[in-house]
Amino acid sequence: MKGILKKENILDSKIGFNLLPDKTIEIIEENNGIKKVKTTTIEEFIKIIDESYVESFDSTKKENNKDKILSGTGILPNSDSISTIKTIQYNNDKKDIYLLRKSKPTTINFENSLFHNVKMPKLIFKINLKKNNVISAKVFAVKDKIITNKTTLYKYPLSNVGNDGSICFGSIERPIYKNDTSIFSFPDFFLSTKMNFDYYINANSSGLSVRPFLEELVKADEFNEEYLKTASITLKEF
């Protein structure tokens, strides 16, 4: 069995999969001629697909959350660290895509100083798009290993994100995405942008200013979740 998901975006990229003789699934991702191959079990492959879903509703009607219709998407994560939580599709070319970035180190550019191997918590991004242009985005941290509607959200522990999770883009030019799959690159795009002191007050409980806190996260073996401050909302309310 073979399958392919074409990503018709700015990059020449696609995802394919094969059922191997030993009954495992081979997932092949190709970006601009560079291939990445991984194998997984059939059970895990099905789980990946089942964990992605779409909510759709008519935004011209006065409907509440209980009126939203759930349906399977079949969207595959395009890396080991990013996956879809859900997509809300409106009827006016707008959509909200929720992405989970697993706890994984990154490089932070703070005031033109690069901090490599900065440990990060798990992050949930809510990206609002119109015709696949990023209109706005929010981000919160999470502690739960299994993400549900009851999952508590925590403040993003660094700068440039407001208390309500809103990302401050400033003068940064936002990328354009031509399909849902290509937007998997957004979390790492955001983390790679230049960071300053904006909105850092009360972002975490370390008691440190930005630079010493980043230095601490570089030295740490993993992100200490005790640094996280609750945002007093759940995923269902996000």
C-alpha cells in the first residue's frame, strides 16, 4: 500500500507512506529534494490520524460550541516534534489551527545574542488564518502528557507574548502558507524570530531577568515546569 500527501506550498514538499512486509508503516517526507524517513507501527500510524480532527460551523449563525461538527482530517504531523491538535474551519475563508510543539530545545535570538540548546516546555499554538495568511497567533505552555479539553494552560515563559497568549509580531513579516500541512513550520518560525524584553514581566516564576533565565535554560537538562505560571484557562476555553 502506498499513499502520498502533496504539500502545494512555497516549498516543494510532500509526505508519502508505505506498508512494509513486516507490517510497519514507512513515512517519507521530502522537502526540496531532501528526504526524511521514519517507521512506525500500524497502531501508532492510525493513532496519528485519529488524533487530528476538524471542527466546522456556519459563522453567520448564532451558534455556540455545542453546535460545532467534528470530523476526521487525516492530517499527518510533518516532524517528530509538531502535531495537530485540532482545526476549526469557518465559512468565510478563516480557520484556527491548533498545533502542539513537544518539549524540545531551540535556539533563541535575544537582543541579537544567540542562545543555543534552550530547553522549552510543551507549547500549544493557536494560529488564526484567512486564506492561509496568518492574521494572529497565540501560544501557551502545557504540562500534561496527554492533551485534553481539560488540560490547564500556562503562560509562555519568555518574551513577546501577552498574558492572553497573543504573540507580538512587531515588524516581523509573517509567512504565507498555502495549505494546512505547511503551517507545521510556524512554531519554529516564531521561536527563531528576534526576542526582546516586551511582555516578560510575570512570564515565569524564576525571579530572573531574560538573559540569566535563558542562560539557566541552556545549562538545564530539561525545562523545569515549576517555572510555569498558570494562565487560569483550559484548552477548551482557548
